[in-house]
Amino acid sequence: MTSETLSPPVRSPFAGLMSGTAGPVLVVVAALLAVWYLAAVMLNTPFQRDIYKRGGLEDVSLVQLMTDTLAQDRPVLPSPHQVAVEIWETTAEKKITSKRSLVYHSSITLSSTLLGFLMGTTLGILLAIGIVHSRVLDKSLMPWVIASQTIPILAIAPMIIVVLNAIGVSGLLPKALISTYLSFFPVTVGMVKGLRSPEIIQLDLMKTYSASASQTLWKLRLPSAAPYLFASMKVGVAASLVGAIVGELPTGAVAGLGARLLAGSYYGQTVQIWSALIVAAILAAGLVSLIGLGERIVLKRMGMAR
Amino acid sequence: MQPQPAEETVRSVIDIAKLSLTFETNDGPVHALADIDLDIGEGEFVSFIGPSGCGKTTLLRVIADLEKPTGGSISVNGMTPDEARLKRAYGYVFQAAALYPWRTIADNIALPLEIMGMSRAERSERIARNMELVNLAGFERKYPWQLSGGMQQRASIARALSFDPDLLLMDEPFGALDEIVRDHLNEQLLKLWDKTNKTVVFVTHSIPEAVFLSTRIVVLCPRPGRIYDVIESDLPRDRTLDIRESPEFLKIAHRVREGLRAGHSYDD
């Protein structure tokens, strides 16, 4: 044993900044923004030079060029602050009933996302229960479940809309069904694994009580699957949002984030496209973290979070 | 199946004749059990002891209908093991406590009671009684991970006792615990057996544990798993841990050890 006096550790001035999660996150965001600005300047320069040439302007300073590339009306790549301003104007400064409000469009997309997600999760759980309990379903259903996801959703979405329209179903449901189509898959796969996660000894225990299959399902398999359910619901809800947006593209929908993307691309409104994209990303992040919150609460109440 | 006439007045609980079990594996058949003859009477405490691979756990699982024998006959309470299991004739204690982590200790003990459809009042009465029995009163609302290994295993014993089966099947229940805890639980188990007069079949690989607990010790040997020796113990029913120093105890332990050694000898 040595008894030297320990000198206090030398702390770097940035040590505190990087020790939590806030520091690293900020650094990553700053790096992304820097890359974004750089890319915006580079991509928008050719068009800006054209404008200068047509206007007979020469000897434009570099600072002027950069300022102009970041303030175009229809840039190839809008700058982050243009997108931020657009989002601010179309959310905070518009009434939410306005057709130009992103809150309005988001709520349309969100409602079909949630309906589709609910149906997809239910379908996924039911399929998983069937697959786990029946060898026949396991062999016959699982290949179809996997095959269903190899079809590009862009190809099948218009079909679903057209077919459902032909039988008189329109509005929210067709879009929600596309969300269902995308979100049942991760839930099925996750729940099959979850329902099969009980250890042999736990299943043997049920057998010694001569428990029925449904008792084993409710008292053992479903509680065991809870962590798997939440993990797959996180993937499912994000897929659901993608489904809802894709569902709005081929329908000529007038409302929703997908419609907003489509309208933006018709008129070359890149700022509008990017702001819809960013809002969609924020929405997805919000939905996933809501499920994360639900997961923490439920697992804590089940005594499974330590 | 021919139920053998009981030689004594004791009712036969488990009756095994010419029983064998062969697992078909990719490397060919494995003879887990061969030619087992055993009769276990009511109120007996019978231990299965033997080296690993001798089939002692498999034999217990056959009694519990968790494995199907491929030959011979077995009856539990005069029924086939399958019928006995459906009638919930036995409580089974596994090597691990196998408590469900999302249930509190009280709810874990209630599990078989819920499955058997008992009323809430009856359940809480039985939970209280059995937690008292295994000295766990006060831990009702704890989750399994909050308890030590020994306490978890006691909870699993309370769970097996909760629906009051006459037959208790225990598969190395204290194998993963340290010596001190194991001694303590052995004493408690013996008291419990003495109080309730249940029939206990107990699998172990510890000689002192087998001799201390049992009224009869069945020594098994491997390849194929079969009974090598059956040793009747004349130790008094009312035992304390001190008995392990007595000459009678050491004599029985010696015979068990001889049996294990002989069973092992043509291994190598």
C-alpha cells in the first residue's frame, strides 16, 4: 500500500460539457448543420452564378455569393434557417385550421398513422399468437408475412387505394391500411420471439399445474413478451408514419404531410418539401419516444425495470 | 399395468415396474433409464442420488409426466402420470426457483391457485399460510430479484405447497445454494415433512443431504441409468443437523458412497 497524496485530477475545460448526453448531442447537431450549410452553398452556387451572369454582375465577393446561395427562393438545397423559418411560419404563425398550416397537415397524417398503427399492432399480436400456438400456421403463415414486406410499398399503395375506392371505402381507412401493412410486420416478428421467450423451466412449471394453453398465454407468454412488444412497436410506429405519408402520395390527397410533399415537388417548392420532411421526422421521433415512455411505465409496474 | 399388492399397510403412491426410457438422438439411441423397479409408499422421503447422467432427474420427470417412458409401467396415486398431472397430484420444485419476474412473491405463490380457479379469499389465506411455513412472511410484496437465492427457492417451495399436494417432487432444489443456507433449508424441509406427512421424492448429488433427509436412498448409476442400490435408513424421524456426526449416519453415508463408487467404476 502506498500512501502518496493524490494530486487532484486535471480537468479539461470541456470535460463537463462532454460528460453528459447534452454535450455529444450538441456536437453532432452542430456538425450536421455545418455539413448542411456547406452542401447548400455548393449545390446552389451554379444557379446563383447563372443569375449573376444574366444580370451582368461581375466581381461578386465570396461573402455575397454565399449569402445569396442561402437565400434563394427555390434552392436546390434550402439552408437550415430557411427551413426553420418556413416551419415557424406554417406552424406557430398560421391558424391550425388553415390549409397551409403544417399542424393541420400533420394532424391528418397523424390520425391515419395512429389508426393504422393500432390495427397493425393488433394484427401483429394476433398473427404471432397463432404462429406460436400452431405448427401449421408457423409453417404456412410466416413465409407470407415475410414475403409481404418484400413488395415495394410504393407499388402496392395505389392498388390498395384504388381497390378500396372501387368498393366504396375512402377517406382515412385506405391510408391507415397502408400503415397497417407496414407496421404489423415488426410486431409479428417481435411478438413471435417474445411469446417464445419463456424458459423451458417456466413452461414446465405451467405443465405441472396442467394449465391450459390460454392460461399459459395470459399468465406466462404475454407478460414475457412485453419487452419485445415495446421494442417492435417502436419500429412499427415509425413504419406506420412512412405508410401514411406514402398513402397520401398516389391518392392526390389534398391534405397531409404526403400531400404537402407532393404539392411542393409539383411547384418546385423545395423549402416546403424540406420543412414537411423535417416535421415528419420530428413527428416520428415524438411517437417513438412516447412508446419509450409507455415502455418505462409498464415495465416498471411489472417490476421488470430495476 | 399390474398394481402390486402393498406388502405393508402403507399405501403405495408411486409404483414403477420395469420402466425404461430411451431418447432417440442423432448419435443413436441414449438409454437414459433401464429396468427401473421402485415402489414409494405414502409419507416416505425418498432420495435419488447418483453421478450426473445417471437419469435421476429424468426419473423424477417421468413421475411428473414431463417425460414419457418408452417401456415398462408407472403409476402415480394409482393413475397414469398423465392423469395424475391433470388431477394436480404433485407439487414440483425445480433446480432453479423459476419465479416469474413480473409477479411479486405473493403473486408467484398465487400462480397455481389462480390456475386452479380458487377464490381471492382462499388464495390470500393460502399465500399467508405458506409464506409463514417457509419463513418468508413480510416479503409478500417484494419482487423475486429483491430476494436472495435461498429465499427465492423457499418461495418456490411455498408455491409448490400452496395447493396442498400430497406428493412433493424436488429436483436438486438446493443445488445452487451455499452449504450454510442448504443446511438450514434441509432442516426446515425435514420439519415441514414431519409436520405435513407428505410423500417427498428428492433428487440430489450430495451424500450428506440424501442421508440426512431420507427414509430411503436410491443410488443410481449411469449408462444406462439404473438402480444400483436401495438403502433403508433407520435414523429417527426427528433429526437435527448434529446427527451427521453419529456412527449410524456415517454408516449409511459410507454405504451410499460405496454404491456411487461401484456404479462409477466401469465408466473408464
